[in-house]
Amino acid sequence: MIVRLKGEVWDALPGRVVVGAGGVGYLVNVPLSTYDELNPVEGELIDLRIYQHVRENSLTLYGFGKDEEKDIFLLLIDRVSGIGPATALAVLGGLPVEGFKQAVVSGDAAGISGVKGIGKKTAERIILELKDKVGVVQTWEAGEDRPDAARDAEMGLMALGFKQAEARKAVDRVLKDHGDAESAEIIRLGLRG
């Protein structure tokens, strides 16, 4: 499974990038926010976090510039019924990560439904299911007083299937011994148990 891709930009259009690595060109779909932030130019190096979506007749790569973008993407496709990768990509392209979190925390369905392709009912379902299923809102609200790495690691573990309480315990356990660890290292150590 491909989880990270670093290579040369061979082609770049809004919403997709072809990354050359090891002589192979990988077509990666990216949210517009990632595309705008990275501003990929042919010949430059790029480093993307990857989600590999496998269906019976296709294999599609989705890329993100930051772990928190990938975490939101995974939460949307794994925890909200009726949301697939294309819709999750549209949400990330239409709202910055912090704007999306704030909209969910405050129950702002109108803010989420402002994204092209997201109606009011879908926005309400996103808010309801993220609040009810995984305790995301509590993590984002409680995260105000936690370091960014701890908050991001907790969200990453929740995206991987941990319940909120389990994710918080795992992060706190890792931070006891590795107080200055980055989110990726916290997740890796948290998964070891």
C-alpha cells in the first residue's frame, strides 16, 4: 500500500498531480487547497501523504500536503455514511482544515453546505455523524489546550479506528516518554501499544 510519495512533478493541473518516482509516474488526486499551497511546478520535488483507494475495477491515489488534511479525509470517508473520496476531496478543497473543524464544532451546516456538491442535508449528516460516532468535536474542543502534535496524533489514531478515549490514552502515554515527538512519531508509537 502506498502511504507517502516523494518525487518529481511531471505534470500538474488543479486537482491532480503526476509525481515521478523510480521511473514511474503516479497520478494523484489532490484537494484544491493542497494544490494551491504546494503550487506544484514541473521539475520540482513534491512530498505527499497518500491514501490509496482500491475498488474492484480501479486503484486511485489521493494526496495531501499535511497529515491533518489526510486525517479529515479519512474521517469523512470512514465515519460519515454516503461520503466517498470525491466528496471528501471537495470538502477539503472548499474549506480550510481549521474552518471545517470550526464548522463541525459549532454545528454550522450552512458553512459546510457552501462547498460545491455538498447540500444542507449532507452537511447536517457530516456534523451529526462526526459528533456521534467518534467524539471528534470533543477532541477539537479539548485540543485548544493541547500541543498541535498531540491533537493531530489523536485525530490520526481516531481515523485509524481508535475510539476517542483510547486515542487520547495512547497519545498521553507516548508523550510521557517522548514529550517533544512529532505527530507521526506519536501515532507510530501509539499503535505499538
